[in-house]
Amino acid sequence: MRSTTIIPENAPKAAADSRQSAAPFLVPEDNDLIRTAAKVTRDLNTPKPAVYWADFLASVAVGYGALAGAIVIQSTGLAILCGLVAIIALYRAGSFIHELTHVRRNALPGFHFAWNALFGVPMLIPSFMYEGIHSIHHRTKKYGTVEDPEYLPLALMKPWSVPLFVVVAALAPVALLFRYAILSPLSALIPPLRKIVVERYSGLIINPEFRRKPAEGELRRRWLACETGASIWAIALIAMVAIDVIPMRAFLIFLGIMSGSVILNQIRTLVAHLWENDGREMTVTGQYLDSVNVPPPGTLPALWAPVGLRYHALHHLLPGVPYHNLGEAHRRIAAELPKESPFYRADHDSLWTLVTGLMRGSAGRN
């Protein structure tokens, strides 16, 4: 697959030529990169609760406020503008689900509960759908294999797989309503159905071959509490629409904004990796180079890859660094490593070049 990689103007020719990398499973370990990254970022692993709370609460307030505006404002132009703001803000609020899986609960007291109460349950994406799932994606021997719930070799698949990957996301709100309003209560009464719901419909996954195992201990208790809340909300929402307590227009706008946020996340997921691995185990360096950073000077990634997701490759290298410190971590590592280091090969310049590169690469292989 071809995609534009940011290579500094003064970089040696070897670094520039490295844009066409070997297959991910053939990349050897770069211990200097790993040691340097760990050494210069040791003081960046502590999350700042004030940053998390302020960012999340502001995103929720703006998102729900804009959603209300899209519903009540009669001017079509202003309603569309409010809808776009709601999509972006709620997408940012939802992106904190990624942080929930990496930050210890005692480091952010009350934050996990608040996220589920204010966003996860109302938007029918409670955190249990990511907790216990995303951690598998970070396991060295699981990443990029058939056991990785968040990996598909899109660059090796048919060209139509790329647009289909995005289009199916538009149906997510309806699927989530069905999952919580219908499947949750039915599966509580029908054990065989419950097994299917847990294995196939209880995780934010993209690998259709992945089967989730039942949760245990504290995660199981949180799962049941969140699923019960989401189920009650989904049933109540459908009932209120059916008896016209909530107008159909307002309901459709809500679903449209939910769909827009999910599509935006799916596009971001599309360029989170290069998706070039064929299922074999990879080194940490190989995983890093199969992932994507979109660092400054670009500004748009702050919208389509929020909450640190513009440094997705760096996050795979340093999963313990909270999102608000990833920019500083990237700057420090860049200041320490020579220009021929593989570190720079994970840096790309835009969403467009990544998407077009993925589609060209997929078409070229099929």
C-alpha cells in the first residue's frame, strides 16, 4: 500500500527510501526505538483528572446542546449546522471510551461511571463493549492476528471492502437499538441466545471471526448494570416514539446524529492502521509501523482523530501515556532519535492521503 509519509527535508536518503516498508510481520525489532521512547516519557504516564473532566464534560455539553438545537431550530441551515457540531462534539465525547480501557479507575475517581451515565448508556455504547476487548488488540502476540477483535487486513482485501467498511457504520444506531431493546431482554430469558449475544454482539469489533468470552468478576457486574440501563433506555425511547411523546422528526434527527458520529469514527478507524498484516505475529516495531500518527502541523486531525487518536502509532508503542501527553511524548522522542530511525515512518500527513493510499493499495493487490 502506498501512503504519504512525512519525511523531514534533511532526512538521509535511506530514511526517505524506507517509505516502502517490508511486510509488517517481517519487520525486525528496533530496540533503540523502544528504549528511547520509554526513557524520555517516564514522567508522562500520569493522567490529569482536571483535563479529562473538563474535556469530556465540555464535549457532552456542546454535543447535547447542539443536538437539541438541531431538533428545535426551524431554520434548515442552522439545524444542519447544529447537527454537524453535535456529530463532532459527541464523537469526541465518545472517544473517551478508549481512555477508559487504559486508565486505572483509581486514577480518575468517578470518571468511568460519569462517562457511562452521561454518554455510554444514553448513546447505547456502554463501556463494557470496549473494556476487555481493546486490551486484546494491544497484546503483542494477538495484534493483527485472527484473534485480534480490532483488526482486518483491509489493504489485502477486495477494493470494495474499504467503502463497505464505512457504509455499514451508518446502520449502527438501528443495530444498537435492536440489540438493547430486543436482544437484551430476550437473551435474559433464553440462555442459547444469551451465548450468541455475548459472543457476537457485545463488543465494538471489526473482525467478524472474533468471539467474545463471558466477563467475570467486577467487569461482569459493571456489564450487567450498564446493559440493564441501556436496555431500559432503548425500550423507553422506542415506546415514547410509538406513543408520540417524542416526535418522529426528533427521533430521526437523533438517529442521524448518532449515525454521523459512528461514521466519523469508522473513517478514523479506517486510517488508524495500514492494515497490511496477513495474520502472522509481529514485533512491537512492526505493529508501530503498521499504525498511524498524524502529528502537527495539520490541524484537522484534532477533529477527526480527537482525544490523542492522531498519535495512534505512538499509543501502540506507549499505551500507558494518557492522551493529553502524547503530543509531548512525540516531540521528545523525535528530538532524541536520528532521522533514519523507523520512528518517523509512522508519521503521515492527512486523512485523504491515507484513505486514497489504502484504496490504491487494495486495488493494486486484487
